[in-house]
Amino acid sequence: MQVMDFETDEDSKSIKHSTLVDINGVPLLSAMINGWDPIWNFKARPDDLLICTYPKAGTTWIQEIVDMIQHGGDLQKCARAPIHERMPFIDLYYSKFNLSGVEEANAMASPRTLKSHLPVQLLPPSFWEQKSKIIYVARNAKDNVVSYFHFHRMALAMPEPGTWEEFLENFMAGKVTWGSWFDHVRGWWEAKDHHPILYLFYEDMKKNPGQEIQKVAEFLDVQLPESVLNQIFQHTEFECMKANPMTNYTMMPSIFLDHTISPFMRKGTVGNWKEHFTVAQSERLDDLCAQLLKGSGLTFRTEL
Ligand code: A3P
């Protein structure tokens, strides 16, 4: 099973950018090909909670909110390990570094909270069979693609992003890791009609965090006093999470994430896209959203 998935430099201390491969019609990291069978056959449990997002939609933010809710706002408990260790990322498969999200999850006692970026059609079927709860966070396409571009620059195992113009073209064509943003947000939106899925929006979380935290608590059947909800709100504010080594990804080895290129906790805003998009690019993406989300009832705010 020890397949060299990512090309490494001679000293094995640094990694080269990955390439994309097609897995059932979705572009995914080449490394995942060898790990795909265990991912697809993953055994979900009825009391699992899955946090699912398109990459850069606010995954880490909702993860910390969920962990805080699950631990009654206990800061020490939530500082027990970096966020990527607290909640296994089931899509992760990187044999050279012995990383397997499935193996991490299998070794974890219930109840587990797991993370995935898989589009709905690639979700391991056991999640549907076990009726495990799922929280999905969606973010408007413009801020999402800007964040994804900067993440590609600093996440050294991701495919090379090229220029902003090139990356945006690939994003609009669905030729980026984890596939089409349009299919992703729409597929999960439709899935919530037949599965226990709480579908949240990054923009709502920015606009009214207290209300969205309360929604999550209700979905998890947890009742918390106002004081604890306030504490969760404060602890999960952008500046707080940016300064917290357990949430800002600085504990991940720098061969994977180079924060000197672009920090993981970058801006944390709605509307940063305006500093990247030309008017023509913005109009094209608006048109695509109108076309590809038509009839779904799904709408996004690109400013607050
Ligand atoms: P930006 O690059 O726009 O700043 P993910 O966790 O899915 O990888 O998403 C990362 C994005 O969410 C980054 O967006 C990051 O700054 C933002 N983010 C993380 N924590 C946040 C918080 N507490 N509040 C607002 N945005 C947050």
C-alpha cells in the first residue's frame, strides 16, 4: 500500500505540487486514487457528525464552533489538540507521510466528528445508510474562489494555481480539486430534503454569528446558557481563531502549509473578492451562478 503519491524532492523534506485525477467524474488529488477504496467503503456510525464543505467555505470556523458546543464552551478541552487532529479529515490520503483520515477516524471512539470536502455524489454511502447528521457550510463563489486561490499558493501539496486569471478560469470550469463549486453547493442543498443536514452560509455566520451558533446547538440537541453561547461566539471570532495555534493551522508542518506565502487565516471577510475581480470577471461569475443554480432556490450574498 506504500505508494509514492506525491513527487518529493531528493531530501524528502519538501513536496512538489500534486496533479489532479478524475475520480468518478470529479477532479481530486492524485494521491487519493490509491486511498479511494477505503474512503468510499468508510464505515460511518449513526452517532457520527460530519462537517462537509467546499474547500475554503469556513470549515475550520464551523469545526471550532461545533467542538465548543460539544464541550459546553470548555476552552481547555477545545485546546486538547490542533483542529485537524480533533476531527479526522476522511478525504485525506497521503501514503508517503502515512496520513490516512479513514484510519484516524477508524481508531477514534464514538461519538466522532469528521470532516470532508466530498461532493454529495462521492460521499461514502454508509453516511446515508446510518443517517449520520451532517453540517454543510456554503460560501459565495467569489470569496470562495479568492480564498481557494490563496490557499493553493500556501498549501504546497495542492496543484499549482497559476495566475489568478488562470485559477479563476479553472474554478469556473470545475477543474479544481473537489470539482465544481456549483455542483457542490447545489448537490448538498438538494440532499438536505432527504437527510438530516443543517445547511449554513458563511455570510450568515458573519452577519449574525450568535443566531447561527444557536442553530448548530439546536441541530446537535444541545442546550447551552446564554453566557456559554457568548463565550463560544467570542472564542470563534476571526481574530481569536487567527491567534489560536489550535485553530490557525500553524501547528501543521510548514512543508505542507507555508504561512509566509499567505496565512491560513487570511482575511475572514465577506467581499474581499472585490480586490481581485475585474468587472468583466465578476459579471461572468454572476452569469454562471444564475445559470447553474437556476431553479434550486439557492442564493448567495456577496456583500453584507
Ligand atoms: P479567507 O481566505 O477569505 O480569509 P476553510 O476553513 O474552509 O479552509 O476556510 C478558510 C477560510 O475561512 C479563510 O478565508 C479563513 O480566513 C476563513 N475563516 C476561518 N475562521 C474564520 C472565522 N472565525 N471567521 C471568519 N472567517 C474565518
